[in-house]
Amino acid sequence: MANLTIVVDGTLLRRARVKAAQLGTSVNSVLREQLVSWLGGVDKRSRAIESLVERSGKARSGRGGRTWTRDELHER
């Protein structure tokens, strides 16, 4: 893992630290997550979901023709 140094206004950094603490995280973690998102982390997740949906549509498995009533599904 590499280190990155940025320059920000002191007031801005104090406000960011307070907000991060309220969220139970750190400014470092927030910035890391933003970089991942900015560089396509969200796109990877979307592609994975699309792939899963596509594969499930092509699956040859089934339930064998069996159907259930609502009461049967919630029976204990």
C-alpha cells in the first residue's frame, strides 16, 4: 500500500475528521472509498450483478414442477 499526501485547509480537515468520527470511520477511509468509486469500483459491482442475473436466466435447474401455497411456505 502506498502513502499519499494532500494539502487541505485546516478548518476543512477538522470538519472532515469530526464528520468521519460521527460515522465511525476515518478521513483516510472515506478518501480511499471515494478513489475506488471514482476509478470504477462501482462499475465492477454493477457488472458482477448483471453477470449473475444473466447466468441465472440461462440456468437449466428448476424446481421440478413443484409449487407451494403461501401457507406451506410459512409453515413451521
